[in-house]
Amino acid sequence: MNYQETTEWMFARLPMYQQKGASAYSGKLAPVRALVVHLGHPEQRFKSIHVAGTNGKGSSSHMLSAVLQQAGLKVGLYTSPHLKDFRERIKINGALAPESFVVDFIAQHKEFIESHQLSFFELTVGMALDYFAQQQVDMAVIEVGLGGRLDATNIITPEVCLITNIGWDHMDLLGHTLPEIADEKAGIIKPGVPVVISQTQQEVQEVLVSRANHLRAPIIFADQQGYPEYACDLKGSYQKKNIQGVLGVFDQISQDWGITQEHIRLGLSQVQTLTGFQGRWQILSTHPTCIADTAHNVDGLTLTMQQLQSTPHRQLHLVLGFVKDKDLSAVLPLLPKTAHYYFCAPQMMRALPATSLQEIAGQYGLQGISYNSVNQAFEAAKAQAQPEDLIYIGGSTFVVAEVV
């Protein structure tokens, strides 16, 4: 199989949370443990940092990678989901894994993958760990896909763990209270391994501290440490909280890895260049200003809408789409009623039809027209907007993926 055929096989043959929702979540680590045994334990052949959280874990992972790269290290970066190309999930120093590696990995291990009924996410984690081990990375930054305790990435023993924040997302899988969700995220904490918490949240602090103390893992609340401020090329005021957590991580490992304040300053100022990060407060064009952002849950959208309202503009235009299992009663009230809406659906099984979104949004005072595709909606917004207007594209990672 060539690269396209290989990725089509991966997407079509294997359950994928992003496409199918909760039915693709296995909730157990045995399959991925079997895979790493089969691969010769690649996860034991390099150092790592493990990153969990409801919001900010992708941004934080890319910041960590950028600083480590600036310090001269060979850095693996595993994140999810991807926007355009599957290989965005697996990078070394910002470069995508080669198509040939993906093809060869599947060809070599296809029989094992099928016989053990590995999920898309499980095989992808194994692929990333194998690639990082083969390429002899100095450090890999590994982002949790979903939750923590039962996430396929939770087979690593990192140098340090980072938990960015605890918010409302994937409640059908992780729990219906913030302490329950926090308990799942805290599942990445390992015996004796320091854990950094980006922001103190009183309602979940006891859960995190209790788990850390039980495992004798030092716990650091980064926002209580008084770190210096650094400029970052990832825009959005919410990134300040993520930067605190990143600084907390380097507070733990900088001495062992020779990371200086200058490495941190230069790395944070060039995250997009060094890592190829996309999709967070990404300015696509100006006059009118077009901004794409992948925020999709209550906490993420709350911060993003605050940022949007504080950005100078005459009229606001929102190109909006969601997946079917999104709790719209929680997110639609966060959106401005004075904006013009362009409802759409990304090209995927889980997409909420644009006409359904238009109807439900109308119940919350959000008025607009539905379109047959994301790009059609975006083009309509650009046609309507004046140069001093602001166009926002979001609601789902998959909506953003079709315009960036």
C-alpha cells in the first residue's frame, strides 16, 4: 500500500474516537501494552514529558518542544488530533515523520494490529514511540489523547508530568463532576515523578494533591510560583496560563538538561516556526481579520470568546460547526448574539448537520444561514464582511482543519 492507501486503511478499518465518538474508546491499557512488548519496548529507550489536561495541553506540548529544540535537543512530539496530514501527530524537531515510515510500520505490523484489534489511537501511540526510539530522540513530549488514567499514552514513565487544567469535556467517559474528571487526568501521575499543575483550581486541588501524595510525587502549582513573564508567538490571552505550566516543567528539569532562561525566551517566541503548530488563535488573513481557533468545550470557548470580544472590530462574523455529541446547551449561550452566523458541518461521520445547528442556535438567539460546506460558509462570510470586520472560524477542530 502507498501512503494514502495506508492512512485510509487506518481510518477505515479501525475505530477512531474523532470519527465515531465514545464507541471507539476502549478504556483499557492491555492492547497498547501488548503492542509495545511486540515492538521491543520503545517507550523505555528515550526520556519523556507527559502532558494532560482539558484545555491547553496541545499548546503547552508545542511550547515544551520549542524550548527543548532551542536548547539543542532532538525532540519528539506526539499530539492529537491532526488538522491536515496524519503525520502532524508524530514530529521530530518540527519535521513530520516520513510517509515511508508510516507505510512500513503498518506493513510490518498489520497482522499484529488486526489480530489484537488495536484501535486507531493505540496503534498510533505505538507508531510514535517506535519512531522516537528508532530516531534516538533525547526527549519526547507526549500529549494525552483523552483523559489520562486509561489513555493509550499512559504506558510511559516520564521525567515530569504536566496537567494544564481540569474542565468539562468528554463527561460520558471521564465523569460528571470536576473531581471525577480530575481523578482521571491525575491517572498520569507516577510514583516519585514530579507533577506540575498549570493553574490552581480549588474544586479539584484535593484530588490532585491526594493522588500525588499517595505516590510520593512532588506536586507544583505553577501559578503560585511567581515565574517571570515571557512573550510567546502563540496568541490568545489564555496562553499565559499555559506558559506558567511550561515554566514549572522547566523549573524541574532545566538543571539536568542545561536549559537556560535564554532557551526559554527564544523557544517561546518561535513556537510556530520551530514546531509547525497550527489552529490556536491562528490569523489567516487581514482586512477583514480572519481568525481560526480549535476551542470546542465550555472552558476553551469561554476564554476564546472573551479574547474575540476584546479584539477590535466593527461587525463579528462566526463560521461555526460542531460534532453531534457536543452539549450545545452548554456552549451556545457563550456565543455573542450580535454576530452574523454561518452554520456548517465538517466532512466527517460525527458532524452535526448545518441545518440542525442553525435550528438549535436560533433557540439561543443566534441568527444566520446554513451552508453545504465549511469552505462555502467561510467564503460567504468573506463576501459579507467589510475590511474592518472580524471573521472567526471554529466550534470544532475539524472545522478549522478545512480552512487552515
